[in-house]
Amino acid sequence: MAQSNDFTQSELMSTESGEPSFSVAKVDSPILRISPADLDTLVGTLEVRHVILEECTLKGDRRFEPGNDGMTRLYYGMWGTGSLTTSNGLSIAISQHTLVVVPPISSEHSQFRMVRENRAMLAGSARVLCGHFHAAFGDVVDMFGGLSTPIVERFSDGDELPAKLSHALVELQGKQPGSVAMTSLLMKQTLVLLLRRSLTSPHPWVERFAILRDHRISKAFAEMTAKPGARHTVDSLARTACLSRSTFMARFFELVGRAPMSVLRDLRMRQAAQQLRVTGVSIGQIGQAAGYANNSGFIRAFRKAYGMDPREYRCQALLRSGIAPYPAFQTEDPSESRTC
């Protein structure tokens, strides 16, 4: 069976044996996932356009990717090992059969000042299939537009997805009549295979598709996931959904199975844990970005979610990662050094 890996887990923090560094807290699991029937409906409306693919060969060097142009970017490891550092500082390990899908990153997803130019960077010794495309449901709702972080999944030789991508690359390179249409169809098939993963993947990206079946709740949920640290209330979220407070609460609970503020707490902790793993931002800043006015409240909430203090969590991540991610953000508080 194909392995599934997310950049928030073993792709960033694996030991030499390949085992995950530490168990994932319940808060990191998907809050909801799509049903097979709803997935069928979504697939029927999916349109894929503007597909560009090429082979990128790295020989111990670096390659800077184009800046954000509103397109979804795709990377698939064909052989070797390398890494992708996204424009907002996340470091993702890419090995053979690793698929990385980077959504268009809007400025509102950047919560800290960037210290590097707004471009992604590939590095390592590997051959990676690189490309971009636009995918939308009903040609209106961007398939990946509601995501603030990349999708990372691991496939294997026996999976269909590698063959679909290779066929799409051959079509583009051959420039035969109908190659644009054929490439779009092959990329759609690739994305359908990824959508099928959302039925079983343990990673939070699957929520994007589950929430689409109620567009009003989707708007509120998207606001929560994009800006978990904002001053959300039930009333403000109900206004975002254009619903009364009671109707919003009822529909949210029916869809998600939990109250909005309970979900929001998990989203805030998930964001904080991710930033502790892959950035050098101070714990105080991370707590503020998660909506906490003081460190003590943030530390209590984080300890309840993960069973340890933020500093201990960061140290475990760094000590067990083997290679620490690139510190895209600088720590301002010397007492919160990345050195454990």
C-alpha cells in the first residue's frame, strides 16, 4: 500500500530509520473529510487548464522558482533527494515518488515579514517533475485556493499517478495535435487520484474538499483556516457565512460535528505547532499569531493540545529531524534560540 506523508510530519522530521519523530496529536488530524458521494459530485465539475510541465534536474545546486502568479505549482520526485523551500519559508523534503502541490499563496497568508524574496527554491541532487496549472470546480472555485499550506503525499511505483504525470509530460514535449487537451485530461486524472486520497489521508488538507458541500459554512471555515489568529467570534463567523447566529451554529455542527470555537482552537494550535517546527519565530510571536495576547495563555492551551510546552515541542522537532529546516524567519528573543 502506498505511504502517505505530510510536510508537517515525517517529510520534515524523520529519523535515519525513516520513522516519524513523534506521534501526532489528535489536533493535527482532519476535523472532517469528504464522503465518497460528495467526492463524485466534485469530480464531475472539475476543470483543469494552463498545464505546464518540465523535468528539473538538480546536481547539488539550487533552482529558484517563479514568483506567485496565481497558479498552483506541482513537484514530483522522480529520483534522488532534494528539498523545496516555499516562498513563505516552509522546507519540504522531496524524495522519489513524493508529490508536493503548492497552492497560490496570497499576501494574507504571510503572517511574518519575509527575509527572502517571494520565490520558492529547489535544492539537492534529484530529478523533479515541475509544473503549474489551474484547477477549479465548475471553473469557478479554485481547487486549491482555500489551502494556506502545501499538500505533500507519498506514492509508489505501483500507483497510477506517476504514470499519468509521465504521460502528460510526454504529450507536452511531443507537441502533437490535441496535446494541450490531452495534457489537461491527464492532469485532471492525476488530481482525481489525489482527491481519492482525501478519503483516507490523515492530513488536514482533506478538509478543503469536505467543506465545499455547504458553500456558506465553507466561507466561514475558509476564514478560520486562513486566519486562525484573528478575533473570530460566533457572531463574526455567522456574518461571514451570511447566516443568523443560530442557523450558522446548527449548520456548522451538522457539517463538522463540533462547535465553531472548538474547531478554531484546534486550528490555532495546528498553526502554532507548524510554525514551531519550521520557523525560528519567537514563541511569543507564534502565540500572538494564534490569537493569544499573553504567553501564559498560549502555553497552557498548547500544553493541553500537545502534552508539552511549545519550547519542548520545538526542541524535540529539531533534535529528531536530522536536518533542521532552513530558518526562514529570525528569532528576535535570544532566550528562545533554536538551539536545544
